[in-house]
Amino acid sequence: MPNFCAAPNCTRKSMQSDLAFFRFPRDPARCQKWVENCRRADLEDKTPDPLNKHYRLCAKHFETSMICRTIHFSPYRTVLRDNAIPTIFDLTSHLNNPHSRHRKRIKELKTNNSNAQNPSAEEGGDEQDEDILPLTLEEKENKEYLKSLFEILILMGKQNIPLDGHEADEIPEGLFTPDNFQALLECRINSGEEVLRKRFETTAVNTLFCSKTQQKQMLEICESCIREETLREVRDSHFFSIITDDVVDIAGEEHLPVLVRFVDESHNLREEFVGFLPYEADAEILAVKFHTTITEKWGLNMEYCRGQAYIVSSGFSSKMKVVASRLLEKYPQAIYTLCSSCALNMWLAKSVPVMGVSVALGTIEEVCSFFHRSPQLLLELDNVISVLFQNSEERGKELKEICHSQWTGRHDAFEILVDLLQALVLCLDGINSDTNIRWNNCITGRAFVLCSAVTDFDFIVTIVVLKNVLSFTRAFGKNLQGQTSDVFFAASSLTAVLHSLNEVMENIEVYHEFWFEEATNLATKLDIQMKLPGKFRRAQQGNLESQLTSESYYKETLSVPTVEHIIQELKDIFSEQHLKALKCLSLVPSVMGQLKFNTSEEHHADMYRSDLPNPDTLSAELHCWRIKWKHRGKDIELPSTIYEALHLPDIKFFPNVYALLKVLCILPVMKVENERYENGRKRLKAYLRNTLTDQRSSNLALLNINFDIKHDLDLMVDTYIKLYTTKSELPTDNSETVENT
């Protein structure tokens, strides 16, 4: 993209000016207005896409009220309002005096009420127009020097190199060892980089080349610039959804990973990681900070948010539900949904507010992680399964394959666990009591702890109850992660699922009796003593009149609250708005075909009427869309997914259908059809898996996960100079000193 302003008689360049630059909009009407006001005849024949890609205008051509400049936006995160039109141009200076700065204001037929809504926007007055002076030799050298520092930080982020080097206790006394940043910097100097060498020679011997504070400042700029590249695409697509993953530990502090879903200009559904949000124990404070970060710090307009989903473990579920509720109060169209990357049954189990369930889920994850520590441990488990399933080799082979996968995320995880439990107990017990010294102390010790956990009667009852309760939602949840037609028909089956669960609740005495009997039989098979939790037994010791049995205890503390919670959770997650949205999937031609083209999308699409380009023609357009596929040629297959429908060559001839499909596509419950566009979550998991907790950095993580996103070094340098330095101040001038060794 050219680095100069497209306006006539404007010499502003992005690398020499503090003014922000804005791309031409993709909206045809607005783009045409921009071209008309620019008075650039050579641009009149160009379509919005190439104009957006290759041309931009600097901020001096917009009224200050059109530019968002609140205290929350950083200087490198200046954003135009959605309806902004450039009105300030110098269209006469070239006639008489090319050096004059006379500006002509173009009156618009339509003006917004920005001044009334944001009266402080005018406080700064007009931008001061100054002639652009060429950079001095010293300024050029300073920029090149800063560029080298940014290059090192970006390299460290992309290659997942931590900032710190050796731990203090690893370094012999009297020996100074630089951190990784300093070491890479010295390597570049020794390789002959003249700019760095010159700066190094003028730096005091006992001064760090770049202090920790300055590194942090530069990393924050790197993070913001990289994030902005993704957020710019999100804003261009208008509609998006917000997804958070499970809470993670970043250098000792809890953070929420945040991802956004949107359809890019190539009609591909993408799910990208955009950063970490510090986690707050207070749900209301978390909701406020969550909203503030997304809207004010990152500059996303939540009016365009069409979905929200939160994947969290048991302890955080209720808090994130408060966040969802607060956002729904402000933005009713930001539908609270399930996330396609998480099985419904596991999501429901994680949300159950029963301590025993939380403990059991943690134990299951730890057991799975233990056996995946090495191929030898998995082989040991395979051998035990082979012995136990000699009379059912087919099931034994199936269980072996399951054990080699991340089976704890499956819809039928609890059924698998019940079938595997005897093999797990025998295998863990065998590793713990091994006399051939095949395993080290760490493995045998861990096997002992896990064996004790899975042979606790409380654990047995919990997994059996979860297995039976969630059997009613298994098929429903599996369909939600299936093909588009499966998701559509699953929406209609929710009533039957809730009816079955309500029947269970009405007859909980009978159902729990069967579940408890199954748990006691399994415990007897594994030679596990049936007993109440120790805490409850101690509380009952002084109560001689207590007639509470183990069966009634688990009914009141486990079965009843679990069934009640799952019923309510299904109602909450599958709200009327959510079900209406899923009914709109009948727009997909293959679903239309299964319904014999007798569909009623218009009724369900009312909730998205404000998102349509031509809502008045929706009925006629839907009729044409149905006729197109009903009377297609014999050799033409019906598109079976939203992805296929969006990539039809003539989809733009159905603008309302196109808009609806794009909105439906970004709902978190819809799976990403093309796995290559689901990199954000996969790379996030890889980063967390490959990086020690105390070496994690939210800044470096974003650089590592988004390593393929382009970055503008000149923008980073200009931003650093603007925020943290004057003409004479550079990183070494404020550096920290170190003792000579």
C-alpha cells in the first residue's frame, strides 16, 4: 500500500507524520462519497475493494468529531466513526500559491450528531498544518536503531524465546550473564550491525542497553500493532462474535484468552486470538472490565457483536455467566451460545455447581495427562486393556484407540471412563507397586496419588451419575457439532430433551436408586469401600438421630442439583433468540432440500432485519433463492454448509441472503468448516503447552500465536517516539544500571 495520502495537493506521508491514515471504506455508497469529495477523477472507475486495498486518506481531511480520540484509545489506535465522510480538502492552493494552506470545507447533505454526542471531540481544534521537514541524520539513525530493537523483540515473540535468560541460582558467583534480549542484541552487534555498534560505543559500561521498563513499553506497542491488523479486518467485516477460553496462568496471574470470530473479505470464517484479559474474582468487576477492554481499548463496536461463548472450568462458570448476562442487557443481539470447539456434555458438566463434580473433572484430566506423558505409559495401559477385554476384542481395540486421543473432551467421555475405570485402576496400581524399577519416583508417586483419587467412592458415584444424566443430552450435543442440517434439526429436538430431563426430575427417587446401585456394583467390582465423604461423617458423629444413608446423601447433594442445573443451563444457553437463529439455517440449500423447499426463513430472520442491506425486498429475494435451488440442473449439487453457500459465484446477487449467512456463520455454536482458519485456538493451546508458566508473557504470546500477521516496523518506531521519547531521548538514555562484575 502507498504510504502517502490520496487527497489532491496533500503531501502527508505516514512515515513522516503523526496523523493517522484511514483506508477507503468497502461500503459502495460511502466509498463513492469519499471519491467524489476527493475530486480524484482517476479513482471514479475503481471499485471499493481495490480502493480499500491501495488508497487511504490522512486524518486532516476529516472533522475532528468524526475521529474517536477518547482517553482510552492509544495514539496508534485512532478509529473513524462508522459514518465518517472526509470533508476538508485543499482544492485551490495549486492554482496560485502551491505553498498556501487554504482549505475548503465540503458541505454534506447528511450530517450526524457527533458534536452533541461527543462535545469534547472539538476541544483540540483543527490540526495544525505544518510543512513536513526532512529528517535529520541523527533522527534517521535513531529510527534505524529503534527498528533494530523492535526486530529483536518480534523475533523473540515469533520464536517463543523468553525475555529472561538463566535463573539467578544457575549462574556461578562473580559471573554476569545477559538476558536473552541483551544476548541477541550483542549477537547483532558482533555480526556487524553498524547502527547498534555505534550506539553501544556511546553507552556507559555499567548501563543496560535497554531496560526492562523500555522492553515492556516496546512489547506493548508490538502487541497493539499486531492486534490492530486483525481488528481492522474484524471492523471491515462489521459483524463478529466473542469467545473466551479457559482461564490460564500468565507469570503467576490469571488471564482469560479472548478470540474473535468473523467472516473475512474472502468469505472465510476465521477464529483469531486477540489477547489476554486479566481475570477478576468479582464477577461484576470482570463484566465491566471485559466490556471496557473490548470497546474502548480494542475499539470494537459491540453493536455489531452477534454471539458470545465462554469455555471455562467449573470454578469460573458462574462468573462468566454474569459477564454474558451484562452484555446481553446492553446488546440483546449478542446471543449467548455454546462454542463449537467444546462438547455440550463436557460444557454442561463443567458448569455444575457441585464441588464433587469439579474435583472429579480435575481428576479425569490429570489421569489423561498422566498417561500421555510418554508412549511407555500408554503401552502399559494398552496391555492391561488387552487382558481385561479378551472376550470382547473389538471393544478393547476401540478403547485403546480412544486412550491415545484426548478423550476427555468427547460427548461420551463419562461412558468411556466407566468402561475404562477397572483398567485405569489396575494400571496405576501396577505402576505404583512395580518391583522391577521400570519407572522413576516421580511417575510412581503420581500413579499412587491418582490411584487413590479414582478409587474414592465419591468419585465413583459422581462419574456414574454424570454418565446417566448426560446420556439424555449426548445425541443432541453430538448433532450440534455435526453438519449444518444436523444443527438445524437439533434445534427442534431440544423440547424432547428437556421433557425427558423433567421426567427424570419428577421421578428422581427411582432414577437415583438405579444410579446408586450401578455405582455400588462398580465399587464392589473394584474392591472399593462404600462410604460417605469424611467431612460429612465427622459432622454426623454427634448427631445420633440422623437417619441419613449414603444413598439419600448422594441424592440430595449430587443427583438433584445436577439434574436441576442441567435443565436450567439448557434453557439459558438455548434461548428463544438462539433457537430462532438456528432455524435460519434453513437458508442453506441442502437443508432446504430436506424440507422439500417448504421453509419459512422470513419469520425467523426478523431478529436480523436491521442487519440486512435491503430488508424490504427480503421476502421476494428468499422466494428467488428457493426457486433457484428447487429448479436447479440435475448435475448441480445442493451446497451443504454456510461455507459452500458463501463461496457461490452468484451469492452477491442475493444481498440479504448473503448478509444473513455471514451473521449465522459467526455464531460460536457453528463449527469452523475449514480447519486452516481455526489457527487462533490451536496456536494458543500450543503456546500454553510449550511455555513454562513463569516464562509466559501476554505480549510475546500474541506475537507467537499471530506470527504470520504482517507488521509495520516504521509504525512501531514512530509510535514509540511519540509516546515515550523526545528527539533526544532514546532507550539507553533512561536505562537501568548494573553492577560491574
